[in-house]
Amino acid sequence: MFGQHTPVMPDEDTRLALRTADQLRTDIANLECGREFLMQRINQLPTARDLWWAATLIAFVSAVLGIVGIEAFWHYFPGCG
């Protein structure tokens, strides 16, 4: 009996350290997944050039529709023409 190797259970501190390390690995993996998701979402946002182009197009179309509307109803306004 004295010459045999008996398995030794790790003490409480070692098990706590292993659990803490495992939890840390899990937390880091979750953070990595979250970071990748956020980077994908950020890459889908419009750029400043896209926003400028949309604003310019909206302003131009609004001006054209305003002029066409005024020209179409010019003779119907009392006191004009």
C-alpha cells in the first residue's frame, strides 16, 4: 500500500484557479464574438459621402418639385398673371 501511487485531488485553491481561468477564457471568447458582430454592423453604416449624396439628391428633387408645382398652378393664384 505504501509503494503505490494514489491520485491526489487538487486542493480548493487549484480548482478555484482552474475555474477562474476557464471562466476567463469563456469571457474572452464572448467578447471576441461581440466585437466581430459590432464590426460587421459598423461596416454596414453609410459613409459621409453616402449621406451627402442623399441630402443633395433630396434637396434637388424638392427644388424641382417646388418649381414644377408653382409653374403648374401659377394661373390659378388670384392676383397673379
